[in-house]
Amino acid sequence: MKIDWAALGSVFGVSLVVTVALVSLFTLGVAGLSRRERAMSQGDSAALAATGAYTCFAACAAAVGYGIYLIVA
């Protein structure tokens, strides 16, 4: 058996980058919800913060769904 170390390294690199991107996107969503709560407590409009947070969460869900699709297909 011969292991293709370049391909293995490539898979590791891509998975590392995608993991960091998903964690960052989820963190932005949580930060958006925090800003929404802060704006609501001050009586300001929180529509932009909520929209940004929900967009980040939707992008995370889409990325996870695409990953599951790639595994199953």
C-alpha cells in the first residue's frame, strides 16, 4: 500500500481552513445576536444585527448541509 502524502496534506489543509471559517462565521452570528440584545435593551433598532446574525447562521447551516451532501453522494 502506498500513501499519497501530498493528497493527505491537501485534505488536511482544506479541512482546517473550512473548520476555521465555519467557527468564525458562527462566532459572527453569536456576536450579531449579542448586538441585537444590546440594541433592544437601549431601545434602538436591532433589525440589521438580527439580519446579519441569521445570515451567518444560515451560511453555517448551508455549509454543513453541503458537507453532508458531499459525504453521502
